[in-house]
Amino acid sequence: MVWDSEDTSLPVPDDYPAPADATSLAAAFVAADGRNLIELLDRALRQAMVEQQPVLITTLDQLPPIG
């Protein structure tokens, strides 16, 4: 699996909890429900474009409270 696009010889860090059967970096990033995170992000970004809505990508600790 390629971990670093600038240095493709770098291995996946030992402490990264990638699924044992992950053969690509995309397969290593999965949502809590098991869906591919890259595909989910792609779908969300495409939908935002269709709806002409802005997209904000941030860390969870920077999100405003809900409600």
C-alpha cells in the first residue's frame, strides 16, 4: 500500500489501524459504519457542487455546537 505520495517507499506506520485486508490507502480510510471514507467525501463534494452549496472541511474540535 502506498502511504506517502512523495515517497512511495515509505511503509504504513505500525500504529495506524488500517484494516488487514486494505490494499490501497483509500481502503484504509473507512467510516465508522465501514463505508469507504474517500468515496463518501467524493459523493458529498459532488452533491455540494450540484446544489451549489459551500463546503467546510475542518476538524471535529472546530465545529460549532449543534442546536
